[in-house]
Amino acid sequence: DSHLTDRFVSRIVNLNLPFGSEDTLQNNPHYSVAKPTPEDYQRFQQVVAFQMSFVGSPMIWYGDEVGMWGASDPSDRQPMIWKSMEPYDDPQVRPNESLLTFYRRAIAMRRQLPPLQTGAYGELVASRRKDVFAFYRSLAGAHVYVVLNRSAAACKVKLKIFRTDAGHHLFNYLSRREFKLHVQRRSDLQGRPRLILRAGRRGILAHRVIQLELRPWQAVVLARRPTAQP
């Protein structure tokens, strides 16, 4: 995001529409400057997770982290929303505390996982569904797996992980939940041991293939815990 476009979350509200300024909205009557809905902010969190885990340097324009919305000039240069300045004249205007917490968690995730900073990138075949996107980042033998459910429906996703991660704990850095990978005594039809991924109702890992259950618009970032926390 930057000062040259509409607000990031308003881009989600106005998918596939040219961004407009307050002065030119009459030329684009379909562009909405309304406050984003809770689902819009949920989708925005997925965008933030992608931004903090993909290749390149993230750019945060002030106010994105507290949910500011609007078209481009002059809306993209509005004064910052501060908690200490409440209440505002418009009762809809207030810092989005849950979004701010998510931003802090996603930034901490990027700082804690070196592969997300400078690691190699590769796509993962996670599903035949076009609304699922998965990739990994790798650096010095460490791997991070990122899975995005880009739909309004829950889904199950299978993807392969690196052999060196089998038998270890994987930690979801966005939900702060740990997944333990272990060999189950029961075998499959071919007589080979089956690896099980246990964390609530998250699913299984069999022959280095993880099966995950993702909520609508959910992002999952899985990795082993780093040996040293920066």
C-alpha cells in the first residue's frame, strides 16, 4: 500500500474496480467508500498473512494496521486514527483492535522465521480447487508452509511437506497452535506406517502429506519452532 492508491482494505471492498479519488468518484459510481464489513476485514487479514510471508519487502501505509478505509486522494492521507483520540465525530471511526493484534502477530512471525525474509520460494500443489493457494519458503534446511483458502466456504486441503519435517512439531504462527507429527501404530492397506497430524480437528499427515481443514478466508503458516527466538 502507499499514498498513491486507495486504502488497502477498500481495494477488497471494490474488487476489480479502478480506484478513484474523492474528486472523481462521480466518474466511478460503483466505487464504495463505505466502511468495510467484518468479512472484508477477515479477507484483509489473509492478505496481510500473504504479504508477510511472500517474497519481497512488506510495505505498510500508516493506518492499514488499524483498518482505515477510503478512496485515494485525499482519503489516503487522512489523519491517523489514534485510540487516545476517541471518540471521533463519526461513530464508525475507531481503531480495529483485532486487526492491529493480527498485524503484530504477522510481523512477529516474519521476524521469527528467517525463511520468510530471504528464503527460496516454491509453489505447492495443495488442491485442484482454484481458490486454494499454497507455497513454501526454505532457508538453510528450514521450511515454512503457507496455505490460503481464498473462498467463502470451508475446505480440506492436502499438501506434501519436506521429509525432514516428518516426526516433528509444526507450529501455526498465525493461530499460535502446535501440531505434533508422530507415527501411529495402525498401518494403512499397504502395511506402511501412517503419520498422524493431531491438533483438535485439524486432520492427518500420511506419507508426508498434510490434510488441513481451513475456515473461509483462512491463512495457515506452519513451521517448526526456531531454536532461538530473536
